[in-house]
Amino acid sequence: MTIDWDAIIHAQPALAVVPAALREAAQLRVFAGGETLYRRGDRPSAMLWVLDGELRLVRTAVDGSQLIMQRVRSGFIAEASMEASAYHCDVVAAAAGRVLRFPLPVFRAVLEQDAAFRQAWMRGLAQEVRALRAQNERLGLHSAAERVLHYLETEGRDGAVTLTQSRKAWAAELGLSHEVLYRTLRRLREEGRVRIDGNTIAWVCREG
């Protein structure tokens, strides 16, 4: 499938830093909603950049519950797979879209040779580390209410978040069942601590 790099960079300027050698090696793949692109244990063969749609890293627990480790609508996903012998999570499409596949051997070579691309990659990793730290901190909180409010504080703007996913999917990201999330949101709203307007949830009463 031919890649129109001018159109792609116009839509996602962050990709302008991708060097010519990596552009030539890139492959464009279309995926369907609900499709599993890679399964836990598969050997990584490429770095993935999500152009549109949504990909998630999903880990399934022994009891069958799922935890969303990463959710990406634009940008790299599963960055740690570059140095891993196998995926530690499933890469699942939550919504149909497209992904750029950069073969690992070429990707590694370009990182070593191109300083500008290497710096951009490191900035992206730093942002992802900050996001993962916030997620780990959130999952370490004991109560569902604390997790919801922490999410509004760290992922929202001025304590407000407009969900771009279902509440069931959001519950998985919070490490909660959707029943617990629904009950928690209802209680927080009744207590006057959050305001809910459609898909927008805002923290209106902060303690301390």
C-alpha cells in the first residue's frame, strides 16, 4: 500500500522527523475494530505508529479481567517491544484505523545514525514514562473514587475529562469493573464532588 507522506505529515506533524531511510522501509496497515494485531508472546518485528483509530496494550489477568496498559490514538505504541524478545501484552484495536509499521532492524539503525530522530524518540519515551508513572500511581490507590479523581487530575484539563472511549473501557483502564465505576460515579455526583455532562466528567469539589 502506497504511503502519501505529505498527507500523513500534514495530519501528524510529529512524523516530519522520520528520516528518508525509515520512510522507505515503512509499511501502512489497515486494522479493524476488535482485531488483535499481536498477542502476548509474539516476537516483535516492527515499531508501530498509530495514525488513526485506537490501539491498546491489554493484559489479561488469571481471573479473565483485563487491564489497559496503554491507549494510543496517535503516536508510537508498545515502545518497550523494541528491546523485548516477546510482547508482554496483546495489541488490540479498540477502533478501526491505520498504523505505520517500521521494521525493527531499520528502526534501530536509523536511531543510531540520525541524532534528530533519536532525540525525538527519547522525548517521546520520557512522555510515556510520565504517563506510566501516573497510571501506576493511580492503580496503587485503594478506592475506586480515588482512582477516578486521580484520573481527572492527571489526565484532564482543569480537572475535567471528556471521554473518547466507552465507560466500560475506561473502567478497564482504571483497573475497575464497569459496575464499580458506575456506582462510584453516581456516588461522587450525589456527593457533589463531580459533575457529569454526557461524556464530560469534571472534578468540582477538591479536598484539602
